[in-house]
Amino acid sequence: MRAPQPKEYHELQNASRYYEELTQALIINKNQLHRNLQSTFPQIESILSTSSGRVYWTIVSLFPHAQYVLNHNENQVFQSLLAISGIGRQRAHYLTTRLYALARQAYPYDNESSITIRAIQRNIANLLSLSAERDNVINYMEKLAMQANARSLTIYESIPGIAKTTAVRLVAELGDLSRFDTSAQIDAFVGIDPGRYQSGEKDSHLGITKHGNHLARKILYRTITQMETVKATQPCHITDYYDKKKRSSNSRGYKKIAIASVHKLIRTMFALIKHDNRRIVMKYIDFEKNVAGFEDSRYEARLDRAKQNLENYMHKNHVHVFDKKKKKEAATINGLARNVTYQDLGLPTKLGELITEYAYTPIKERMADEISDDDKNYNIMK
């Protein structure tokens, strides 16, 4: 029987649940603010590119009604905006002009002395307070996560699309992944394992069970969206998989593809945590031997080298995994970054974990024993 997780994980989960409550309260107040502004100054919602955030809320608190703008001269409005942290003189001039234009377009249903103004001010006070408290909670969770498992936090933040907030919440909701034996157990823990219905001779496979930790499932699902957002600058094998499945799908919805991508993300995270805890460093010379051990040497790793010994050859130390049965490339591991591109999405699970392990080995350590271009012992692409 395994020892229980350190007490920091319990406190982390408490903090994560509190953060979720704050987020739900924030959404409620945002909706109330939007509804109240419709009868006093709806045009102000277009003053900034997004109708959210401290600067926007502060502007609305100063001018909750169109008449509040028109009752002041331009210099007074300008000085009020300039006093807001984050707004410079040039932007304050622009916003002053915009506010007057929007106020002149407005035809408020409620007058400037309506109790709706008090409701708006109350909404904004709540929003500013909730937003500040959420920041405090994340900072508190980061300190706890550093105490409980600093390495897991670092690994999560190294994955494209995962920043501090998502990383600390994953540590809080998933706990120590090394307590699981397989990635399938983590799937069941977050409720993305496939359901099954059996009755007599009938055996049906259903959708995901949705058992387990619903918050962890929600965070992981949203992480896929975040990874898709940054894929132009931070590509990875998970977004490659998501895009390829989406292109080949005849369905208009992508939830099933996103869930499959969550499964792939879990496998990646589990492999990174498991191998990191065992302090395994995968060098190319070992990677090549291990790849050859799958399915009677069906797969082969080949090291990409400079065709003319050019030091700045951009593909140097890229590793290509070939499927000799299908006679095509199955995966490519970047020699300069922790990126994997999969040409074949049907690779064996253990081979996928091996590729992930090698890809996340520090680049200098992969090639700690530099292999010369004329070495006959290894598969080298010229």
C-alpha cells in the first residue's frame, strides 16, 4: 500500500476549489455588469478591445452613465483617465475622444441618479476584489506546489500552452502522478475513460464515463484549446495530432478529438513525471537501440547530420523514426527543441512514451557523446 500524498496536496486542492468559486463569482458579476450597463451606457463596452480587466472596470466605475461624460469637460475626463495606472498620455487623449463620441451616441433608459448606477459600482467593486483575490490564490498555490513537487510544476510549464495558472491547478487537481501505475489510471481518475454497457449478449461501448475529478477534466480540456492558440510559435505533437484528426473528421464537432488529445496530453505528462522521477536521461545511442526493439525491429531511428559538415545545418541532430513495414517516416524529433511531429498517429503506446522521453531529455544530454558523421555504428542520415 502506498503512502498518502503530502498534506500540501490537500491544501492545494482546497485552494484550487476556492479559485474555482472565485472564477464563478467573477463570471456572475461580469454578466450583471453587462446587463446593468444596457440601460445606462451600453456603448462603453466597446471603449477597449475587451470588456474585461482592471483598466476597463476602472473606466466604467468613473463613467457608469453616458451623462457622466457629457457633464465634464474634455480636460477633466482626460485627467481622470490619465490617473488610471496603465494609461499614458497618448492613450488617455484617444480614450477621451472615444468616450465623448460614444456618450453622444447613447440614449440611456435610466437616468444618472438611478439606483442602477449603485448596482454598477457594486459590480465593479466585486470584480476588482475577486480578480485581486484570484491572483493572491494563484501565488499561494505556486508556493505550495513548489513545496509539494517543484519538479512537476517545472515540467508542466515546459509544455507549450501551459502557463503558471494552469500548471499550479494541474498540480493541485491531479496530485502526484507518480502514484499511478499507468496513464489509463489517470484517464479514469479524471473521467475520460470509455464507458461500457453490458446486458446479456449485448456489449456496447459508450462515451467517456465523466466520473472522477471533473475540475481536472475541465482544466485539461481547456489546456488543449490553449495549446491550439500558441501552436504557431510553440508547435508540439499534441496539436499536430489534434489538427490531423480534425482534418480527417467528417463531424462538425471536435469534442471527441479534444478528448483524444487530452488522453495524449496525459500520456505525455505521465511519461515526463515517471521518467523524471527515475532520473532517466535518454541519449541517442540508447534511443536507437530501444526503438529497434519494437515489433521485431519494425521501427528504426535515424540521426540527421549535416550533409556537408555544416555547423549551422538547421536539421542537425533531428531524429527520424521510420516504419520499415509501411516504408515511411512515423515521427520526427527536433534536434534543437522539445518538439515532436508525428506522421503516423497509430504508433504503439510504449514507443510513443519512449519518443516523448527522448524529446524531453535536455538537448545537450541527448548528444553528450557526440557522434561523428562517419560513425558506422549508428543510423546516420547524410
